[in-house]
Amino acid sequence: MSFEPAVSLTEQIADHIGGEIISGRLKPATRIQELKVAGDLGVSRGSVREALLILQRRHLIEIIPRRGAMVSRLEAQEIANFCELFTDLQVSFFGKLAGIRKLKNPGFLAAIEQMNEAVSQNDTRTLLAGRGAFLHAGFSQLENFYLCSVLSGLIPAGQRLAHRVSAHSAYDPRDTLRYHQALLDAMLGQDRERVEQLVRAFNGREQKLALGCSERAPAAAAPRFAPSVVRK
């Protein structure tokens, strides 16, 4: 019999507040008041305080001495810094997975199917969840605790950025689906060079769209992602 621990109250609070941040309903630099959140949710202030520590580890908030918790900023420099690290980690992660001779693909296929359904329903939240599930499908197959741990901790911040990208007029959710399908093919084909090209192309486009949103740039500022241009 498998053991599946229930999600704690603290994690539920963190997920709730995190969802507000990822969706953009809680804006960057917004102060999160423990007492108000506790009253709104009908929970103790101590539980909220613990939840805020979880959100800090997820890189969604900053806890500043004598000022309290604030939603982390998403200005141009923060976006560039995050995208550089997140891209490099994914290049390493998916590249290592491409080196596994018998890579198990059911988890990846289930995530792609989830994204496909989300695209057909125009459901951004489920699409972001599918992106996270695609990453999680590789964690159990890669014996690299530190890489998986760091990458897993950045998923919420990545989802927040992706949600911001989805507001850009040049955004097409089908690009996300095509990218993950092409990435899985490259990993199964053990083509590490193509994996890196795909990851850098897709993340580079997302960074441009995210910066376009923050700078109110025209839609033409970022080219469309096209995996077909990558060498096979």
C-alpha cells in the first residue's frame, strides 16, 4: 500500500497565496500582511507565517527585516537573471535525461496530453501545471539530487513568468505544446545538441515576451518559436 501524505494546512495556504502571485492578482512589491491573510482565510497567524517561509523558498516573495513579506519584483533585471539561470539548469537537466538509454516516457506523455487539453480549452492554469508535470516526470529518472532540487524549487517562479508571458499579444499556447513534443523527441533520440538548441530557443523567446510585457513593447518584438528550424 502506497503512502500519500495529506497536504498540510501550511502548504494549502502557501499554494493559495502562490496561486495569487503566479496569476498576477498579487502584483510585484505588494506587501502581504500576515494578520489580514489570517483573517481572510480563517487560520492562525502562525500558519500564515510558516506559509510565507515556503513562498520565500519558492522565490515568489521576499521577507524583508522590519518590513515583512512582499511579492518579489519582476523588473527587467530580475527577469533576465532568472531566465539565464533557469535556462542553464534546464539545458543540463534535459541534456542528462537525453543520455539515459531507456528513458521512460509515460510521465512526459501524460504531461503533454495535459497541455494539449489545456490548449484546446484555452486554460492557462492547466497549461502551466502541465509544464511543471513535464519537469517532474524527469526528476525520478535522474540521479542528481542537487540539480533536481534546485530546478524543482524554481518551478513556481517559472510558472509566474510563463503566466506573464501568456498576457503578451504575440503569445501562442500551441508553441508551448510544440516545444515539449519536440523536446521529448530529442531526449528519446539522445540528441543532446538538439535538446540544448530547443531549450535555449524556447526560453529565449519567453524572456523576450516577458520583457515585452514589462516594457509595453509591440508584439512584433519577439519572433515565433519554431522547433522546425532546429537541426534534426
